[in-house]
Amino acid sequence: MRVMVVVKASRESEAGEMPGAELISEMGRFNDRLIAAGVLVDGAGLHPTAKAKRVKYSDAGVTVIDGPFAGTKETISGYWILNVKSMDEAVEWIRQAPMKDTAVDIRPFFEPEDFAGIATPDLIEQEKGWREDQLAKAPKA
């Protein structure tokens, strides 16, 4: 199962404050462990929303809004995408992350099988093919 670990933004991350060298080193070692275990698909930190754009869709059309965006509660500062056997495995990995004073959400991706009864079998097979291509291109241990 694939999950996205969403790292919540903080006032510091939204101010563009970089983490210290010690935390960067710890995070590098943690990411190395995820790679060695074959569970890391992707991950990165994100620039603050001051450098972001928001694209808003409505019946009136599409609007592009320049950052920064108010508040950090719904903003993210980074992410990991993991390929794990279960949500429990994802939690066990993320409990070991060198995080301080923040929160993360772990959310499973929809899988092609989740659309059974909604999408046609051909569309489900197409989605499976896309997923297989993604996983084939993911980092390997």
C-alpha cells in the first residue's frame, strides 16, 4: 500500500527558516534507512507558501492566487511517499522520524481496486498499469 506522509507547516517553516545542520543530518540518515528498506518512493521539503501559487477552480473560471497563504494549520512543509505493507508499518517508520514540534498525517492513496463498481474494468486496468510504471521507476534498495 502506498501512503503519503504529510508534514505540517510551522511558523518557522513558513518564515523560510531552514532546519539546523544536526536535524538535516538526522533526516538524511532516516531517509537512508527508508531507502535501504525499500519503502521510500519519494520525499522532499517544500518552500514556504510565499513562493507558491494557488489555482482555484469555480464556475466563474480558474483563478491563480500568489502566496503567501494565511495560517499554517492547513499548509504542509514536506512529504514522504512510502510503499509499505500496512498502515501500522507506515506508523512504525514515521514514529522513528527525527521530527520535533510538528505533526504529520499519514494518508493512504486510493488504489485501482478501490474503484471497482465505479469505473469500468478497462479503466481499472489502465490505472494499474500507470501504478506499475510508477513503482518501476521508484528508487530501489
